[in-house]
Amino acid sequence: MKHKDTLFATPMETSPFEFNAQVADVFDNMIQRSVPGYHFLLDVIAVLAQRYGAKDSQCYDLGCSLGTTSLRLRQNLPASCHVIGVDNSAAMVSRCKHNMARDHSQASYEICQQNIQDTRINNASIVILNFTLQFIDDQERQTILDNIYAGMNPGGVLLLAEKVCFDASEQQQLQTTLYHDFKRLQGYSDLEVAQKRAALENVLVPNTLQQHRQRLHTAGFKQTEVCMQCFNFAALLAFK
Ligand SMILES: C[S@@+](CC[C@H](N)C(=O)[O-])C[C@H]1O[C@@H](n2cnc3c(N)ncnc32)[C@H](O)[C@@H]1O
């Protein structure tokens, strides 16, 4: 396989995980083999685009990586919608622009290299945070959700997908064990699992579902619903 993720297959010194060119080159394969439920969420995004993508509104993909979510949005939105993909990794943004340019759906789009902390949300019917908030400093997460809520139109929806943790230590242990079993089933070795985990320490910082719900509520979202949970990965829909 040309773009198989083998980045952590040989013994190495631990250094913090980054969304650099090497990661961008194998990212499609990495996320599909590392995030249980990822394919289902792409279908959820298509469903949301069809149901909530209001004519003449904007749809945001915050932390767009290679553009997989932006493409799903664009392919399922009314032609008068505008998709805005945002990512702060230059390696991701250049590949994302290339991927988007090959798609000829009618909805317009732009891909911006920017911190999502600086993204102004405006006239939004849909906002997607697909495994991005977990990489943002914990102190900044509430402000991001506040800004999203402020820029959304009434009736709009936010999809927040994250790796989550659990208050009860038995549950935390069980879900982590099952998740690592899932990764081995995808062909990752024990060494790969251990080295990736070490690289993500303090880079990907999960919250509990309860913490996410509390933040969404504080931002103003009245209704939140879990739409996916696979081991320690979960997604919430939040409606304005
Ligand atoms: C796990 S990936 C997201 C996957 C993508 N949403 C998808 O559906 O395929 C996280 C992305 O968030 C980006 N990112 C992390 N922190 C960011 C920030 N502060 N601002 C913008 N992008 C950020 C990373 O560069 C990376 O591409």
C-alpha cells in the first residue's frame, strides 16, 4: 500500500506528535486505522449537510486536515452554500487544496491556513470539529465553542467528535484496552501503539463527555445528543 502509516513502526526516541509533512502523507490511512467510527462519521456529515445545510449559508470544517470532511460537506450541500476549511498545518493545507480542486461539486469553498482560535464564524448552518478540539489548549476550548455558537444561525448544528476519557478508572482502563485491541486488529504492532501513545501524551488531551456537554451548554447550545460512541471515541451533535 503506497501511503500506509508506518511512522511509529521502528524504535525511536519520543518526540511530541506534529501534523507535519510525514504525517500528512499517510494521514488518510492513519485516521482510518486509528479512529473507530471514522467512516460512520463521514456519513453523519453527509446526512447533516443534506438536512441542515441551509441555502446561502456557510459551513465550517475546523481542523480540516486533507479535506475529507470538507469534501463530504461540499458534495451534499445546496449549490449556494460556501464551505470554509481551516487548518494551521501548512502540510495539511497544501494537500487539502489539491484534493478539493479535484472535486467539481457546485458549492463554493475556501481553505485557510489559520488557527481555529482566530477563525471568525459567520452565517453558519453547520460547523464540524472532527477530532480537532482535543489538540487545542484546554483553557482555549470554551472560547472556541462560544465563538462558534455566536456565529451560527438559529437551527444550525455543530458536530463535535473527540477522543474521550472517563471518570471511572475501570471504565477508562477497559475502553483503552479495547481501543488498543482495535488498533492491533488494524495491523498496528504493540510497538507502534506504544510509541504513538507516547508521542500524543500532552498533545492530544481528552475530556470526558460530561465536560464537553457542560462546555456546549455554557456556550449556549440548548440540546446536545451523542450520535456516535466507539470505545473511547465519541461524537456529539449540538443544536442552536
Ligand atoms: C485529527 S486531525 C482532524 C481530522 C479531520 N477533521 C478529518 O475529518 O479528517 C486534527 C487537525 O487539526 C489541525 N489543528 C490542530 N490544532 C489546530 C489549530 N489550533 N488550528 C487549526 N488547526 C489545528 C491539525 O493540523 C490537524 O490537521
